[in-house]
Amino acid sequence: MKVTEKGHTIIVKDTKGNEEIFRDNITSQHTSFKNHNLILDLSQHKDINLKFIQSFLKLSKIHRSGKKSFVIVASGIDFNALPTSLVVVPSVLEAHDIIEMEEIERDLGF
């Protein structure tokens, strides 16, 4: 697991390739990320399944309740099959764009 801090955002990238261990590590270490916007970069997983991405739904809701963004980067999936409460984009650049828009919305009181 590679953790990179960029301003007010933390990017966590899975380097081991084991989805379950990555999810468990993110969940157990969430308290260290809770004060930052969080990007989970799963783009290196070419055969990622929707069920695995959906397993982050509870953590996403907890993180977002703290007025911070939670964005997953994944490619090669059907984005329309995901719940609307889970933010998933195909690139890290788009993840940063989403976070920037959400911060503007929070600043405006939405």
C-alpha cells in the first residue's frame, strides 16, 4: 500500500494486488485518513469486480459524514451499475476534479 499526501488529499494505492487485504488495511487505518479527502487508487486492478468496489460503500458513508471526499479510481467497470452514493471515476485526475468540486459545494453550504 502506497500512501501519498497531496495538499488536503491522501491518495492510497494498492501495491500488493490483494483486494481483501487492501480493503481491510484501509478500514483499520481509516482514523489516520479521516481528516483528509481520500482517493483510493485501484486503477492497476484490471479485473476488478463491482462487488469489491461496493464493499467500500459503508466506509465511504462514514468518511463523507465527516465532510470529506471519498473517491475510488477504477477502470474497466460499468459505472452505471454502481450506487450513486459511491463516487468512482476512471482516473486520478478526475478524482482530484471531483474533490475540488465537492469542496466548493461544501464552502457554499450545499
